Amino acid sequence: MRTFSRWLVLAACASGATAYADDNDLQIYRFGNPDRDELNFSVSANADFQAFARVMGAAITSINLMPPETTGHSAWAVNAELSVVSLPDSILIPTESPQPSTVLIPSFHVRKGLPFSLELGGRVGWMEKSRQVVATGELKWAVNEGFTWLPDLGVRGHVTHLFGARDLSLTVMGLDFGVGKQFPLGGMVTLTPYGGLDLGFVGATSSTLDFNPNRTFDDSTANNSRAALEDTAEYAKVSFGDNVNQRLYGGVRFIGGVLQLGAELSLTRTGSVAPDPDSEETRGVPAVFAFNTTLGFDF
């Protein structure tokens, strides 16, 4: 029986998956320690975390790919989408591998029309070369749609959360105002140019981080029990009300029968941060550009 148990343990060890980090997984502690009393203190740590949160919030909400009109109260739309997001080099994105200049976010998007010109939708995406998943829930109301001489107007509320990022909680709540107009090209073929403004309210927090991850067990337990707590801290909370991104977007959608094709460009302004908490000076955070495409079915 003992021999069998030993072989069972050996087989479990041999078949166990090795833990590893992908290229675009995040290492939040690299912003430095925001605690002035600790060894690895960085005066700009909280500002760098805030700038990162605003840029990452812009990246995961840089897509719309639908005009303000709804699918109709009994219709569905199912789409495969791809976002190509340009990340500014001047803002630290603490990835495992060297910081990428662009990141791909493929996603799957489902929308369902409801009565009273309402539409409910959900999107799930994946940040390439990482274990991070982006999930969005949305509700849209077409204030005006389908009139011959008037443009379509819509308001969309959405919430996006980043899952799988170690030591980070990042959520963006948004309010989107869109305008567009559908033009028939004959039969069941239409072309719809559209554009709008999307306000994204970014909120982020970090876990308590260890800024000396190479310490040994003996170092943590020697002398006193508080040694393991030295050089640890959290970043200042990024509050929704104080961190608002402004995304301008424009695109076009083509429908032929049940087939949908679309493309969209967006530019997100990410505001400014104060590098030194003791100073009133601020520095601007670069804008985030994105190109988005979609292929799907409307039925």
C-alpha cells in the first residue's frame, strides 16, 4: 500500500502544470512603494498607478462597434470583434515582458433587442498573451431611430471589469452618447455611419503589495514577527468620480441580409495626474488610440 501511495504522489507531481506568467500579465508592484517610511519608496508611485489605471481603463473600453439604433424588439446580433489598441510608451504598463506598443483584444459580443427601443448586450474579451479577461455589460436606449429625415440618437450605459490581473481591481463605468444614420443601398443592404462621445469613469484599487518579493523565510521570521510586513503597502485608490476618460469614436456598419461588417476608430483622452502629492503641478496622460473591426450576424 505504501509503494502504491508513493507512485501516486510521484505521478501527481509529474503531471502537475508548472505555474508561469504570460508576456502581458501585470506586475503591479513595479510602480514602487508609495509609503514614505519604507525602503523602496517612490514619490510618483501613486501617480504612476493612477496614470496606468486610466490608460488601461481606456484600453479595455476602447470599442463600441454599433450605431445608436437597436436591433429591434425581437432581434439578436452576434459578433466576433477585434480591437487593436495603441499603448503610450511614456506611461508604465508593468507587463512581465517588455512593454508592448500595441495590444490585441479579441472579443465575442451578443446583443438582444427589447421593447421600447431598449437593447441589452454583453461582451467578453481576452487580452492577448495574458490570463486577463475583459467583461462588459451594457444597456442602450435609442432615443430616436428609424425616421426618414432625422438621425438616430442613442444613450448607452456600460460597466467593464478586468478579470485575472494579479493584485489589481479595475472597473470602468461609462455613459455613451451616439448619433448615426442608416442608408439603404437596395433590398436588405444598408450602410450606417455613426459617431459619438463615451465618458468612462475609472475606478481601481490594489491589494497589499510586497515590494521586497525576494526576501527569504528566515528574513521574514527573524528578530520579530513584524518583519514580513516591512516594505508592504497599497496604492491610493483611483476613484470613479475623479478619473473620467473622454472617448471620441466614429465608424461605419454594413449589413447585407443577416451579415454584419463594421470598422471603427476611437481616441480616448485620459486627463492628467499629479506626480508629486505635495505639488499642485500636473502632467498630462497621453491619449489612447484604437482600431476596431467586427464580423457577425443580425437576425
